Amino acid sequence: MKRDPYEVLGVSRQASESEIKKTFRGVARELHPDVNTEDPEAEEKFKEAAEAYEILSDPERRSVYDRYGHEGLSSSGFHSTFQGFGSFGDIFDAFFGGGDPFGSGRGRQGAVQGGDVAVQVEVSLQEAARGTSAQVEYERVGTCEACRGNGAKPGTPIDPCGRCEGTGELRSVARTAFGQIVRSHVCDTCMGEGKIPREPCDACQGRGRKAARTQFEVNVPAGIADDQRIRLSGRGHAGERGGPPGDLYILVRVRPDERFHREGDDLISVVDVPAPAAALGTTVSVPTLEGDEEVEIAPGTQPGEVITLKGRGMPTLRRGRAGDQIVVVNVVIPHNLTDEQRSLLERLSASLEPRNLEAADAEGLFAKVKRAFR
């Protein structure tokens, strides 16, 4: 039993034409076997989605399906025109931002914007704090330099398509139990262009566009956070029929740094201080983005107390004041004591008075930690 095309594409029965088209493009990019090489059923799923799109993108077919289901479509003579992935054109049209790849009855089309491209770069927290440049490399479909996008061998003419007489579409009439249905689809000879190069360009086989590896350096601004994107206009796939190119989206991944936990523009770090040193006061070395820094630990420092290093956090993308570094003091209780150490601690414990154990303030440990992370 064939599945409901609305279910296949994941759209509601009230979905608009533009919503159906947008959803199908997303499904096509995800399932195309030349992209999704890990799923052995990707091609069959793509064919199912393509047939669902053929049904829902045509108002007459959609109306017949809504009233009579798949049986109604079969009775009206509908058969999916999608036959699989046998041509390079399928990949360009379905994946690289071309027009309706399976013929939705619109015939010849105007300029079509090129598809977007997404790549990923990885930087360290240190690089994210200072700003850096990263090398990106990706596959991009660009205008063929040999024919300048017209698909013809340089110096040769371009003729009107003889099959569709220059209209870019073919029409057929079918008489069914539901009346006469006129079907139109993109001409399979000129692919909707209405014209054919007399001699196709050798470099791009007449398509006017050609895939190539693109490599360049991108500036990663200081203060960028993990999972943020950089958008570069016009760096995506070339458009068709004079359409503008798509955009390049660069997803930035910031590698975790075990020394810091980032909260917005603030950095939180933890420093271990032995209990005796915390009681007496000491100086400890704390890692910062600029290097280790000596920090004073006041006598009687309690577990979870925080020390704020102003302006030592991450810079802000809005060029405002940099965040702070919040140092949480972790008072470490000694263990594996020698007999001498145990004796010293026992003498200390016996000498303590109530005034030695009074808290310096009323704020508890959990309140301090909560304040630090806030």
C-alpha cells in the first residue's frame, strides 16, 4: 500500500504550495543517494518523496487525491515520471538549487537563485577569544567559465528546441472517468530552457554550470560562541538563468577547554586550595586566557567562595565590555595522612574554639555556587 503523500513529506493537508515546495527541497537534500550514502534505502525514500511532491505540487492531482486517494489517481492515468538517478542533471536540479526537478507543470522558468552551502570549522576557546582565520573547503557549483553559463561551445549558435518549439514545456491530454485532464511537464530535451546549444560546451556538457572545489580563508570574529553561524552572501552555488548565487553558512564549533566553563561572555574556573592553606591564606596560580595569574586567597576562605577577575572573560561580539572570569575556590580536605600529620591535625582540632568556626557571612555554599554560575 502506498503511503499518504502528506505523511511522506510531513506536511498538513492545509499546507500551501510554497510550504510543500520548501519541505520537499529539504527532504530531497537529506535523502538524495549522492549525499546520503550511509542509508541503503535512501534512493527508495527519495523516489517516494518525489512521487508525493508530484501529487501535491499539482492542484488537479492534489484535488483528485484528496477526494479519491491513490485509486483515483490511478484511474485518472497518473504515473510518477521520476525514474531514478541516472543523470548528472538530477543531482544538479534536486540538490544544488535548481527549479522543480520533476516537472510541476510550470514549464519554462525565469532566473533561479542558487542553493546555499553549509560547512563547519572548529576552533579552540583561545582562538574564539582572540579571533582567528580558518580555512574552509567545499564543493561549489559555479558558472562555467568556458561558455559563460550559456551551455554552448564557444563560437557556436544556440537554437530553439525542436521538441517543445521553444516553450520549454510539453503537454498531454488524458480522458478519464473524472473528465479531461491536461498535464504539462518540463521538456525532457531542453529541460525547460526552450533552447538547445547546437554544440554543447565541452567543459560543462552543456549545462552552463560546473562543480569545483572551492577553498578560502574566513575570518572568525573574537567572542564567537559554539554553534554560531557566519553567513557569507554569494558564496553558495551559482544561480540558473542569470539568478543570483546562494549563500555560504559556516557553522563554528568551539572545542571544549577543560580549564573553563563558558556562560555567555563569562568564564568560570575552579582552583583547588588545601584546607590548611585556605585557613591561613595563600597565593595560588589561576589559568586565564592570557596565561597563569597569581591570585590571593584570603585567610579563612570557605569552600565555594568566588573570586572575580574583571574583564578576563570572553570579548563580546557587540564590541562592549568583555566578560569576567569567575574563580570558584574548591577547598580540598587532606587525606592519606601520615602519623605526624594526623597528630598535628588532632592538636589543631582540640584547640579550636566556637569563634574559630563562625561563618564570615550568612551565605551558604550552594548559594555561592549558584551566584557564581548566574
